[in-house]
Amino acid sequence: MVSMRFFTPGRFNCIRWLAVPLCAVAAEAPAGAAVPETMTDNPLLIESDLPLHYPHFDRFKTEQFAPAFETGMAEQLREVAAIKAVAAPPSFDNTIVAYERSGQTLARVNLIFSNLAGCMTNPEVQKVQREMAPKLAAHRDEVRLDPELFARVEAVYGQRDALGLDPESSRLLWRIHQDFVRAGARLSTDDKAKLRAFNQEIARLQTQFTQNVLKETNASAVIVDTRAELAGLTDAQIEAAAAAATRDGHEGKFELRLANTTGQPPLAELADRAVRERLMTASLARGSHGGEFDNREIVARLARLRAERAALLGYPDHAAFVVDEQTAGTVAAVNQMLAQLAPPAVANARREAADMQAIVDQERGGFQIAAWDWDFYSEKVRRARYAFDEAQLKPYFELNHVLVDGVFYAAGRLYGLTFRERHDLPVYEPTVRVFDVFDADGSQLAIFLADYYARPSKEGGAWMNAYVQQSGLFGTKPVIANHLNIPPPPAGQPTLLTYDEVRTMFHEFGHALHGMFSHVRYPRFSGTQVPRDFVEFPSQVNEMWASWPEVVQHYARHHQTGAPLPPELLEKMLSTLKFNQGYMTTEYLAAALLDQAWHQLPAEAVPGADGVTAFEAAALRKYGVDFPPVPPRYRSTYFSHTFSGSYSAGYYSYIWSEVLDADTVEWFKEHGGLTRANGDRFRAMLLSRGGSDDAMKLFREFAGHDPDIRPLLKRRGLDQAAGAKP
């Protein structure tokens, strides 16, 4: 769910979750390294003395970040200069390992700042983001475009077959060489200058796009005058809307805040069609209606710059540049899968719309189903077809029970993990919870932070990030965080979740397990540092336990009575898991196809700002997903996955990974499900390996066969599309 806003990867966005800020590898300084006296005034520049190097969130001030970044960059340049100055011929240790050790101060500063930028932003933090993004891009180029440094890397790579390296070291050599080549190390001096300019402007624009999305999402909240207009919402939801309105200066009114996706959660419950239309209209208009936060010019400029950069690096377009590093391998393979899935998905969505239209007509509504009607009437269809209302589940999904008795319980049954909450470590926001994580043998495995509540200063969606990544080279253990955007309840009320939020908690914890179980030597391969179209696979597998009967029976208890979820209600819930899949698949595919449409363009074909909306509409028509009741999950102007940089030309990854996920779920079912033997095998053969081996090789060794798309098609009700494999 990995973003590279500034320097190195580490944070994840997800589909029903999402992520963007930078993240980096945190590690101890090399043994014996002294901390210069001038560094001791800034706590960001000193390795934390807390358990597992947990960050000292209580000591950091915004004004310390810019000088800390500058110090970190200067330190890495000195480290690079030292590598180049070694008199001995280039070797794996004096060049590759030395490079792997460099930049640790910068990485630590980067990951801490990433957290604040994503979770607790403010104008001062955003100013630092804007100032540092191009500087960090320039620093990265200064390192990876250094001809002397690359000459040493190239020299070691040239003798790779004679070095007798162990498999992980051999892969590190290949990986670092590949990083330099893809960064432009083989370009001419003039072309390197062009590349530097591209990278700095792209970094600046991605940061501006991200900030615009957050600011407009906050500014676009829908204000409702009367309680009657909120009919259908629960009393707790209405109280929360009233509190939000009061906080934002609208005393006596009600405020419906926007989520990051096109679809908005209250649409499933709001009975007033006019309010639903206002909410959806506000959501769809973000970033495209003029004003301070309009993102159309940024979208066009980013698409053009990325295309120009790809051409400079020898690729036909940005998508080809991105996919070349992924398990998909080629743009043609991505296009084939998306094209295979789109027609049956849209056909299913049209059938679903017809079912809803029948209810509208039966009620003599006098209108055609529109995007703002879908969630409301799909719930009516669900109730009629299954005698099931999803609202019946919420009293059984109290947040703490889901976390402790569901997410943690499943991890205990599968992997032998135990968790103990602690209150002695500093947090950046009072609702953040901290847990020690212990392995089956009682040793500490990791520290886990749970940051689940939405707030205006927090980016939308859900994601995982690593504050400290496991590394044998540095002897570090992971500090991992999960972030969601669950609306906080009124004071004194329990936090009751939708099933989608429950599933998101399990999903993000799948990313967390990937980071916690990492067992590699080199930080470059730690945890989730795998191909983008593979990274969602382990987290999607972990979703299966959210609906596994034994796990559901353990966590789904009524928040007032403690009574377990009735078996008949559980059966109804499970029977509806394929319900509305036409809609969910179509909205996702529309966004994934938009991402590819933008990034498969050569620079000269990219439209200007005034053509963004028309290009988007034409692309949806071209791919056959222009079905107005089902708009894309993200429109281009608030599509942070792709235009903030973290998933550019890579949003297809979720469905690509889901092929592996659905196949693996079948493997678990065939081998006994929730058992330690199965968990230990998945951990040993896949979760612990990070990026230390070829991703598809790891999958094949675990599953015993090539990926099979049929379980995914069956899961989504798209069986008629069976055939191709990824």
C-alpha cells in the first residue's frame, strides 16, 4: 500500500485504503560512528534511545526538519565521497555495502517527516514539503548520477560472476546497479542535466498535487441545514456531523466531510436524494472547477514531464518505464488483463443498475439511477435479496474488539504472535496506540502503532509505513504503523465499524506483517520493498481472515451485550460477498485504465489543462467503462495514487496482486485454513523474504504452480472471462 515522495520507499496506499508520503529505511549509524557536536542540538539527527529506536515524537519541532534534511544530505555526500576516495579497487564491500550503509541520517529524518506530513500536517509542515521536495530530488540525482560512483558500481557488477556472493548479496549488487541505470547513470552530461530538471519539477508538482487534494477535500465538505435532511444516518453520525460543523464555524448546522474516493460512505444511508446529489457532485468536482486547488494544470504537466523523462531514459512512455520493474513485465500484459476484465465487470454493473432501477420504478421515484443513488439503492436490493441490512452488523464491529480479538487473534493463531499495549512511548496524536509485538518464542519482534481515526490534518485513505525497518546489516527490528480514516464517534460513544472498515484493518495489518516478519540482511530488501504489483498480495491474503468463521466468531460481539454475531447473520453476510461486485470492479478498473491512459501517452500527445476533463471522458469511452452511474473510484484531479507519484502507472497492481491473493486463499482453504503450519509456511517462504529474491519465484515456490486467474474471476463473479494468466 510504497511511496517515494522524497527518497526511499516504505509507505503504502491501498484500494479501500490509501497512502502517499515518503518513507525510508531507518537504521543505526555504522558501528563506532561518532555524532558530531553540531548535530546534538537537533533531536532528529540523533538515533533514538527508545526501544527498537522508536522515534522521539515528543522532541521534534517543525523548524528542525529543514536543517536536519540539509545535514542528512551533506552527510551522505561525504559518505559517497569516501567511497570514491578508496584507493583499493572497487569491491562488493568497499562499494556496494558501503553505499548500502550511506544516508542513514537522511533516511531517519525523512521517515519521521513523512509521518507528520501524512498524519498531522499544517501550513508549516506543508511549507517544508514544498521546499524540500525538489531539493531531495536533486540530492538523489547528485548521488545516482555521479559518474565516479557509478563507475565503481559498474566495475563490481562487471565481475559479479567471479565474486562468489551469496544469493542475497548477489541480488543486492544487481538491484543497486539497476537502480543507478534506471536513474540515468548512463546518460550523457547534457541529458543528465535535463533529467535533473525533470525530477525536480516532478517532485515539486507531486507535492503541490498532494497538498491541493487534502486542502480541497477539507474545503469541499457539504453543509446541511437541518437534521431532517440527514434522515437515514444514525444518531451518532448526525451528532458527529453537528460537531464537525460547529468546529468549522457552522453552529447549528451539519457537516458531511468528504472521503478521498469518489464514493462517499453516507450515500448508502442518506434518504434525501438532493443531499446525496450534493455530496456526490462535490466529490466529483474536486480539483477541476477552477480556484486555488484546481489540479488540471498539474495533471497535464506531470503526465507530460513523466513522458519526457521516460523518453530520455529510452522508454516509449512512462508506463513502460514503470512496468519494466514489475512482475507484469510489459504494458501489453497490463492492458491484456484490464481489457479482459472490463467488459464482464461493466455488464455486471449494468445488471446491478437494472435491479436498482426496478425498485425506483416500483416506488414511483420518477428518475433514472445516478451515481449518487447507487449505494442507497444497492442496499435496498441487498435487503430484498438476502433479507440483510449491513447496518445490522455495526453493533458487532466495535473497533477494539476487531483489533484485539480479530486482527491480533488471527495473527496469533497463524503465527504465534502476542501483543501488549504500552503507554510509555510518545505519540504524535493522542488517539494513536502502541503495542509491543512478541514472537512465538517470547522474543520481541516489533513495535506496532495503530492510528485509525480521521482528522482534517490527515491524508485520506489507509496505509502502512515502517519507521524502522528490519535489517541484519544494522541489527534493527521493525517499528511499523497502520493508518486508517475511521470517523471518530461522538464523545463517550463506541467506535462501530462497517464491514469494509473491518476488512481494511485486516488488509493494512497484512502489510504490517510483511514488514514485521522481514528477515533479510540488507535494508534495500526489507519487508515491503518488493515490486509494486506484488506488494498488495500479502495484505490482500490477510483480508481472508476478516470473514473466516472462527475469527469472526471471536471478534464480532455486540458492543453492549457481548453477545456473539448470530450465525444466521454471519451466513447472510458471507452470502453477500459477491454482491455489488460489478460496481466495485468497474469503479476500480475505470481508475486503473485512466492511470494507464495518462501514462501510455508520448509527451506530444498529452493534452493541456483545458483538455484534461475531455481526455478523461474519451479514455473511459475507449475502454468501455463510461457508465455514468459508476464513476471512476478516483478522477484524475484527485487521483493521489497516480499523481502524487506513489502508484503512477501502477494502480493496476491491486487487481494484478489479487490474482495471486485469490489463488493463495484457495491454497489456504485446501490445506486446513487457520493453522500454525500454514502461517509458518507463508511466513518462511514469502513474508520474511522481502525483496531478497524474485517475487514470482517466491509465489511459485509457495503455491507450487503458476498464478491462476480463475479464483479471482470466481470471487468477483466474472467467471465468463476466464482464460488469460498474468
